[in-house]
Amino acid sequence: DQAQKSILSLCKNLSDAEIQNHVVPLVLRMAGGDWFTSRVSAVNIIPSIYSRAGPHKEKIRTKFLELCNEETPMVRRAIAAKIGQLAQNIEKDLIIQELMLSLIHI
């Protein structure tokens, strides 16, 4: 929990290029981690960095949507808490195409 707060705090001071080159790969690794705690942290970070992810938006959006199908209750709870924040940052046509469909799985 404290680590994700630190990452989010650092992101405020990073350029978009630094977010794209360093934070996005970190979050993708966290989202694919074996432990649910790393996946929960990734879910909590993704909405905050999405708008600055540039060409990596599709990758992190896809990973977020994959995590919607997660069986671990803690990850699903984090998704439910953050999906609204992501919806505010995501392109409007993708909300209907992708995000609304994933709500069914939560």
C-alpha cells in the first residue's frame, strides 16, 4: 500500500516519457505477478497513469480488463473501486466497447 502511494507520488514529478518508459513496464510486471498484492497495486496505479501512457494505453487497458476476470476477491474488489476512475480517463468509445462488458465479470 505504501509502495503504490510512493509510485503515485513519484509519477506526479515524472514526464510523460518517463512514465511510458519506466512506470508502465513496472505496472505491467506488477499486474502479471504471482502474488495478489502486486496485482492489487497495479490496479490501483493504472487509472492514475492511463492518460499519460501514450502508445502504451492499449497495453495497460488490456491488462486492467484481464484483471477484471481475476478470481481473487481482493483483486476484484480493487477493480470495482478503480473502474470508475479509469472510466473518467478512458476514451468514450472504449467505455462502451470494453469497459462496460468487463463490468459483467466483476
